Amino acid sequence: MDKIDPVVYIVDDDVEVCESVAWLLESASIESTICHSAQELLDSFDDTKPACLILDVRMPSMSGIRLQEKLNELSPHVVVIFVSAHGDIRMSVDTIKAGAQDFLEKPYDSQRLLDAVQLGIESAERRFIEYSLAAEIRRKIALLTIREKEVLRLVVEGLPSQNIGRRLGMSVKTVDVHRTRIKSKTDADSVGTFVRDVLRFGVEI
């Protein structure tokens, strides 16, 4: 797939902090988008691009931690770097366990933040590619009939056509017809290659 440049969002209710971080990123030729609340981020977020968030923990209305939870549900490819003046070890551990890439305490070291963002951008690109490929696999699976999905599930389990036929009460020839249709509908080189992609990305059928 074509390379898509990641978007770096600065999400903090402190205007001066946002401007300071944006200036720091600009000094490293990194463009950024500023949001002063979690809701502003959700309203402007573009799910069609890789994203890295520099996210404050404590904000009015919706905290950074709650925003992280929402993004984990809506856009699991997003990379989150937390910054906080009120952080502690427990909070740092909890956010990292929930998928955050890093947790920096204010006042942060400028170079450490830049390093974290650079790593975040690289991670965002990788995650987005995997997220997009998994979404494409789901789209292709949705094209299959219920019977074709049943056959595909058993192929994923490693069953040969003869065993699939016995399990589903059909002839081997009918199983092979379904396999051919699966290959055609998913535009795969073979059913085997499609199965490998399903397993690789952990897509449910």
C-alpha cells in the first residue's frame, strides 16, 4: 500500500504547553495538530492516516486516560505518548499496559520527547499498515456466504477437504467448489495464502 504520512496530535488543555511542544516538533521538521481537549481530538481525528498522540493525562471533561480507552476501541492503531505533571509509577504502568508507548513527566526533557515522538511516528506507520491489512481481510471475509465461512474456518483449523466434508455433511467435490469460490472472492493467490493472512492478523471469521 502507498505510504501515508502520520499525523502528530498535541492534546493538552494548556495553551502554552501546546505551543511549546509544537515549536519543539517544528524545530525537528515535524508538523503537528493542536487540540485543547479530548473531544476536540475526537471531532477532528482522521482515522484514514497513521497517528501519534502527545497526550496530557489530566484535562477537563475527559481525561487523557479515558481518551486512550476510547481510541483503543475506535482506532487501535494510534500511538499514545503521555505527558503529565501529576504522574506516578502506578499511573505510568497502567497507561503502558493499556497500550501507551511512553509516559513522560513534566517538565520533560526536550530531546527525550523528540526521541519518543520519532519512535511513535515509526510505530504509528507500522501499526496503521497492519490495521489496514486486517481491515481489508475482514472486508473480504464479509463477501463470503455463511457456508463458505464455515469451510474457511475449518481450513484455518488445518482440516483437509475430506475431513471438512465429513464435518459439514458434503462431498469433497463440494468442499473444493467452496474453496474455489473463497479464492475468487478474496482475490487471493490461493486459499492457503489467505488463511496465512487471517492467522497472521488474528482476524475472526
